[in-house]
Amino acid sequence: MEKQRLDKIIASTGRWSRREVKNLTRQGRVLVDGIPARSAEEKADPETAEITVNGEVLAYRRFTWIMLNKPAGYLSATEDGKGATVLDLLPPELQKQGLFPVGRLDKDTEGLLLLTNEGGLAHELLSPKYHVEKVYYARVAGRLTEEDCRAFAAGMTLGDGLVCRPAGLEILAAGEESEARVTLREGKFHQVKRMLACLGKPVVYLERVRMGNLPLDTSLSRGEFRFLTDAEVEALRNF
């Protein structure tokens, strides 16, 4: 792999900013193959060199995968002139890594959103060809019925002509405001909201709780993120 600057390599972990890397290097706390780095601008091959920070071997990943617990009010985009995007929830050093959302959540929808700079796998996770499940918790105005569940299971053609493939609707609680688990195997624009609105049960609240075999980490508060583990990334590759 082409050599990169140490401050870029180390900052890519999200644990230190480039300024912090410069200070650590001056203090002799950054080693490359056992030798103290002369400066943060020094270059190394991140895949072959052993880089340690404070005595800890740096675990370099070619691609970055992040799980974000998206709060309402943020756009699932990399940039937008009209409001804050999910990238604004990340530190500056991660914002510079070319990350993008894997699919979209509406501005007012919360929950699991993956961010990455690995285009190939992201495309596969979103492609209808692979039928990767997206699971949501929905609260709606109105009483959901078994007839609604059958409509989802059969597939729906909405009033505007949108054809939706068979999907799952599991009633969790029925009442003036019902709660349900919705499972899609595609991801069309505002699909959950449009399908439920077509049944006369408009969405009051929506949260994505799982994508493929990866559930939302409930230890993350709204707006918090963490890196996926190697095992989680591998599980996504084997969806």
C-alpha cells in the first residue's frame, strides 16, 4: 500500500486528532517499527509497519465502518446547504475520511445508521438484489389489525403507483396509537411511512433497530457512534 503520513493514519482511527498526534510524536510516544517517529509528517505503510501509540499497537483498517444512533433533526447526507447532516455528529478527523451513509433515514427518523467509505459492500447492502432486511420500530396513529399485516405480507401498490414488495408487519401493541415492528427487504423513498399511511395509519414515530444481522447497539445514546468490530464487519460481508 502507498505510504501515508503518520498523522493521517493515526487520526483515521478516530481516537486522536491530527493536532494530538503531533503532540504525541513530539513526546516520543509514537513509534514506527520500534523507532520513535521524527515527526507527524513522517510516512509509513499502514498495512506493513507496526505503529504504536503510548505502547499500544495501532489497529489499522483500510475501510472505516461506523454505527451511529441517529437522532431526529439530521439529514442522512454528506452535505446539505439547508441543515445539519449526520456527518456533523462526527469529529473533524472522521469527517475528512470520505464517509457516507449506507442508505438514508428521514430527517425525523431515528436509530441505526451505518457510515462507511467502502463503496462496494455498501452497495450490496442496499441493493434489492440481495434482500438485506431493514427492521424498524414504528408507532402509528390508529389501531393496526391483522388485515394490515396481510396487506404488508402480500405486497402493496400505493395510490401514487409505487409497487412495494412483500414486507413484514408485526403488531406489538394495538390501540389509538399502535406499535409495530416493520421489516423491509428494499428501501424506497419514505417507504415505511408511505405504506402505513396507505392503510390509514400514519407514522407518529419511527426508529430503525436492525440492518441485516446487525442490531442497533442500545448502549449508544442518540447522537453517539462507535466503530464496528472486525467481527461485525465480517458479519455484514456474510449477510
